[in-house]
Amino acid sequence: MADKHTVFAEGLTVPHSVMPVEGGAYVCSTTEVLFLADHDGDDRADEKHVIFSGFGNADVHHMIHGLRWSPWGDMFFTQSIYINSFIETVHGPRRLNGSGVWRFRPEIERIDVFSRGRVNPWGHALDYHGNSFGTDGAGGQGPYDLFPGSAFGTAVGAPRVLRGLVPGKPKNTGSEFMTGRHIPSRWHGSLLGNDFRANRTVRYSIEESGSGFKSQEVETVLHSSHRSYRPVDIKMGPDGAVYIVDWYNPIIDHGEVDFHHPLRDKSHGRIWRLTAIDQPLLDWPVIAEATREELFTHLTSPEQYTRTQANRELVRRKVARTDIGAWVRTLDAKDPNHDHHLLEAFWLAIALNLKSDGLENGPLRSADPRTRAAAVRAVGRTAEGLDHLAAAVHDDHPRARLAAVCALRGLGTKEATDVVLDALDHDVDLNLDFALEMAVRDTRDAWLPAMQAGKKVFGGDANSLSYALNKVKDKRAIEGLVEVISKGELKGEALDNAVTTVASLGSPEQVGSLLQKAQDNPAWLPAIEQGVQYNRKEPPLKSRAMMFLNSKVADVRIAAAGLCGIWKVNTAEDLLVKGASRATTIEEALAMSRALAGIGATTRLGQLSGAGQAPLQQVAAVAAAARVNPSANASKAGQLLTVLEDPALAIVLVESFLSRPEGPELLSKALQGSRLKEPVALAANRSAAASGRNVPGLLATLNKAGDLKPVSSNMSPGDRRKLIVDVRASGSAERGEQIYQRTAMACTTCHLVNGKGGKLGPDLSTLGSYMIPESILESLLNPSTDIKQGYETVVVTRKDQTIVSGLLQRKTDTSVLVRDPSGKVVSIPTGEVVKVDTSPVSLMPPGLTASLRRDELVDLMTFLTTLGVKPAQE
């Protein structure tokens, strides 16, 4: 128990994180990063200095948090998905929309975005070699490899994103690497995280894999059968033990359970100490009173805590470069950790802003690639950095090459960009390709103007130039890319990417030139059509597109139809009608029919949808026409639905009306008094219910037309209580899992359980550990009552008044990415977007349990309520 406490500062607004330093403390306080200065040493703040302001505060538990030092003098902190920050600094404006990690250099008050994305970042740890790893309290992908410039799911504006190291694993809070003499040796280098939903703390292995890492969950190290155990943070202490913060609350939901629910515990909380059996705790290291020599010795400690505290104390004392050099000369070259001790010396010099004067040479020449990579990450800050980085892009180990690419990106000069793509001379894995793309994109203002001025860039290498031009997606790059394509030096995916880029950003003449060359290279056409989606300027001789409608390759015909529709090639009408008539797949029939709609050939669409035509052609024609004029096609769609036997075709028809604001009401009126086959009505109903649009009239009409009997969502409180009693008393989780897996239930289409299933809805792997049975039942009966945070339905309206609804994946500079109800990611060009609204209607359709008997609903509930709450085997 504490014998004394002192109030250092008060009147702050939600101070999420505090970092004590000499003379005061840094504080993350809602929209500000503060320095609270204690001028007279009485342990009370005398002055508040606002270092940065402009951080978002839209969601209290997502605001800036998690201050953490690095041994080279940077301080990191984090913000989460609902925070949008706009910071003005003496080094220029800084922006971070959504989640990410900030990097802060206190002595020069410089702040930069270090990594973007994740949902609710809730842990940041550095390993023995300074690699950053993070966890996510709302994204189930295990640990994340946070190298500089990395971006993960939800990253706003990112052209592409990476994944966590263990996709499908539970969400984690807190992260800490295991180091030191007290813990078991098998734990060394492992990362601990908290699976707070399942009331446990877990250990992950972290191993090198190419330029990145691989990981797997090794074991549960702490578990409680009491649902109030909610571990949220982890730190190693000065005694070598592991300390775990336990929030202690049976309810953790963001909003699924009433905030005034009596089970919410607002008064308890704990810190657990995890120690090794039969292994004594360590003596606390002496830091503040230690001599300079003792502090240098601490830099060789096996405990990361001790090394970090010694590093900060040496920085506080402002030791000289000569002092560091004198210590280095005392080190034993035969020590297995000698190279890492040299790395600590190099890091310390950087933290002190001293000239390295050769301190970098030892770590850069280390036989251990991990030490070399760590030195490469740091050497970009030195005056000799560029020369070292130019050599490091050719390092034998991909991790060192990745570090060089990231550091060259950070330099941002033309000289740096001239060497960064030398890394393409070696094997390029996913992380390296990502980092190289970010490098050429983020430094384009350094090399593109030089290229336009006729200067040699990227060493004059054609493959490097093509790579950069494809990745940068900048109109200034197009002329150079056209030249590279013309030389015929590109093949395969590189060629497709180049063609798509020119088609999306090029002038009408450049796109027309591509179309002409496609006569000899018809396989280019899908790439051209993909690019033209973002570039609606019509090329000269656009009618050339129609000749590809006779291709023997379906993908080429479909692309040709798309181009004819976009460019309104009216002379293609007869060929499009022929193509629609001959189509054997709904994809091709729709492509031809939509092209006819695009050129205004409504009469021909009427013929294709008339009597005597096959259902495939009729549905495609009506669906295409309805997207343009739903009122004129509602009656015909209603008649078609009454005779259709294929549920898949019914979905196509219904979706065409859902794509227009007025469409659902028109289709509902057209179906009044009609009878539909039950499978058709059920498919149509689920399509409408899963659209995210509020269409009760259409749903009621489809239910009546198909004689569907949905279970009442207004189950009485008494009936609900009785059902939950039966869940606990007689339900079978095994039978419930079989019900969950039924195709008709569609659960696996949207939800993951233990890494298997879809991505449209929340991961249910640990549902039972954090959501009470009453709330689970309500979500089954009335999915829209309380939509889980991060899974709200968005409705995107295009300029042509068509609508796309689904789950927002992310926004980039060029498009809005939405995962539609089928699970397909739809890319909508930014120029086509009129507005993006949030719907109050869940993508999870109501009535999914309509086909279940009461005993089956009991079993399904039993399965769901036990997910994530089975006792740990350990």
C-alpha cells in the first residue's frame, strides 16, 4: 500500500499517458501534448507548456496515449480510429486521420507520423534490436510489425495496407517484450499481449521471416475463469517481474450493453505481478545515484528496463562523445553481445544529437543482420548517412535492405531516391515492395520534376523507372511510363500495371494510343478498362473498342463492353445486342446490357427483356435498364421475379433497384399481390435486408409474396429470460455450431470464428467472453438496435445517383473502398462520389433465425455464448 501520494498537477482533461523527465513531465491530454514544468523541484507542476495541439477528441478512449521512449531518443505515442488530428508545427503541418503512431523528438519539438492504420492501437513495444511492434484492441491480427511508413487496415489515404502477423487471432491490449534473468529463458524475445475478451494474457513467438517477421501464439500465461479479469496493459518492472494491469470488469462492450447496467464495475482494478517459480527477483538497478561508469555498464544489462533507464539518465547528464568512446574501448570484443553493446553506444550518441564519428561502423559491419538492420535504421540521421544507406540497399539480409529503403524515404532527397530502387536488384518480398512503393510515392516531388527536366533518375535504369512510374500514380509520370511501354521491355504484371496507370491518368491521346496498340495486344484491354474507370475523358477513335466485342476471350469481350458503355460508342449497339444474346454467364450478360444502357439503347434492352428470351438475358437487360430508369422497369422486374426459379438471378434484379434511391419503393409497389417461389423470395429478402438501406416496405412485400414467416423480433422480456435460462441449462454448443455453419444461415459469409469465415462482420471468436447473453440474443433478433463500433453501414452515392452500400474499408487519394454485402471490395473513384452517409441499418439482415425452431435457437445461442470462454488448457 502506498504510504504517501503527491498531486503533481490537476485540472487536466483525460490525461491518457504521462512520461516523467527531468524538470517535469510530458502528458497526452485530449487534444494536446503538454509539458508540465516543475521549476523548483517540489514535485508540483509550476507551468503548463502546450507543445502540440490539434489532436482529435471524437472518442475519449481513442485519443492520444501510450508515450514510450526509444533508445535513440524518439518518443512514440498513439491515436485510434475515430481521431482526426491536424497539427501545426514549426517544421510544417502534420496530419493523421484515423489510427496511427506518432514519432516525437522532444528537444526540437518535431513530430511525424511513424505508422498508419489498425483500429484501436493499444500497445507498442520495441524488441532487443529496436524493431517496433504493436497490438490492436479491436483488430484481430495478433502482433503488428510497425516499420517506418507501414500502413495497416483502416489507414486513411493509404494506397495499400499490410496485415498483422497472426490474422484471425484475438484482439490484444498492451504489449511487452520479455527480457532479463528472472523470467524463463524460453520466454526471451517473446511478446506478451492481453486477450482481454477471453480473460487471459498470452505469449507470442516473434521470429525473423524475410524482411519482416512471423509470429504464432505459443501459450496462455495467465487466465481467469472469472469474467471480470480484463488485462489491458503489461510492463516489465525493475525487479524482472511482469506487471499486468487488470481493469476488472465483466462488461467491456463499447456500447452493446447499457452504460448504466448494474454489472459494470466502476470501482475496482488491480495490478498483478507475474514471477518465475523458484527464481529470485532481481535487485532494483541503481539509476539516479549511479556513477557514469555504472550507467554505461547498465547498457549491457540483459534487462531492457535497465538499459532504457540508463540510456535516459546518460542523456539527462549530457555525457560527451569522448565519454561514449572511452566506454566502447573498455568493451570485450569476445563478448557474444559485443556488437549489441556497440549498437547501444551508437543509439546513445543519436539520442544526445552527437556526431557519431565512427560509432556506426561496428554495428553496420556486424555479422548479425539484426544488428546491421538496427544500425541502418539509425544511420540515416547522420551526416554520412546517405553513403551508408546506398551500401545497405545491397545488404545480404532483406531486413537490412528494408531498413535502408525506409531510411532513404525519410531523407526524401533526389540523391536518396536515385539509390533506393537499387533494392530491386535483389529479392523483393511483401514488406520491401510496400516500402519501395511508399518511398517513390512520398519522394515524388524530388524525382519527378528532375525526370521532366530530362535529368537521369534512378540511375537511368528502365525497370526502376517503370516501377516508380507505375507506383506513384501521378499525372506527371505518365509521359515517362508511355515511353517505357513503347519500348516493349515490360512483361506480365508489370505491363498490366503500367497500362492501367496510363489509362487512369493519361490524356485522351495517350489512352487512344493504348487502345490502338491493343489491337496487337488484346490482353491489354481489361487493364485499359480498369484504368478508364478513373479517367472518363474520351480518346480519339474510341470506336476501336467495339472491335474487341468479337474476341474469343470472355474477359476481353467484357472489358470491351465496359469501354463502349463508358465512352458511349453508339455504333457498337448491334454488336452489344449480339453479345448479350450469346452470353452464357450473368457477368457477361450484365456487361453487354449495361453498355447498352450506357449508350441509351433502351429499345434494344426492351427487346432483350421481352418474351421468348432466356431468363439470363431478361434479368441482365432489366437490371441494366433499372439502374438508369427504375420507374420504367419496375413492372417488368416484378413480373420477372414471379417466374424466376434461380435465386441468384433474383438477387441481381433486386440489387439493381437497391442501387437507386427510389428503387426499393418502386419494386415494392410492382410486387403488390404477386407470388414468388420461396427460395427466390428468401434470396431477394436477404439481399434487401443486407443492403444496409432502410427498406421495410420492400422487405414486408417480399415476405408476403414468398409466404415467409419471420420470427418475431419483439420477443417478450419473459420469453427472452426463459430462453436464456434454457441456453444455460439444456443448450448444446455442438449442435449450435452445426446450425451456425448452415449455408442458409449465412453466418460464415460475414463472420470469422477462429480464423475461418468472412470479413464483413465482427470476428466472433471470443464473443461469449465480452458480450452478455441478453445482448447476443438482441443482436440476432434486431441487428440494427446497436451496431458494433467499426461495422457501421456506409451508403455511397455516385454522381449518376446509383448507390453502393457496405462496410467502409478505407479511403485513398483516388478512391473510396467499400466491402459490399457479398464480401466483394468495390473501388469507387473519388471523382464519382457525391456523398458518403452512415446508415442506421446493420448489414446483418434481420430474420436470419426465422427458419429456426425454438430449440435450435437455444443451441445457436449456446454456441455463441461459449465462444472464447472455454477454460484454457494450460
